[in-house]
Amino acid sequence: MSKEYRDRFSQAEQELEDKNAFICVSCNKKYHKDEAQRRQMTCCDRPLKELAKESFGP
């Protein structure tokens, strides 16, 4: 596996993690899905908002 391929794969994996996250609209803190579930989908006594996932194709 070439270094360029690994770098692109790592970058794509990080982008996917960022899109599969939740954010608190009060304090603007971002939580990954697992952490959000551990916090019972709340922060600052408000529900977390899911970040929109972009998709391409049919």
C-alpha cells in the first residue's frame, strides 16, 4: 500500500467520522456517535443535533 493511498484513506475515514457526529447547539461541542449515546444524546440540558451526512448517487 503506497503512502499516498494510506493518506487519502485516513483522510476519508476522518471525514466520515466528522460527518457521523452530533453537535450541541448551545456550546458548539462535537460528539462522536458513541460518546453522544453515552451522554444520552444531551448536552447543556438540551438534545444534541445530528450533523447532516452528504451522500452522492442514487
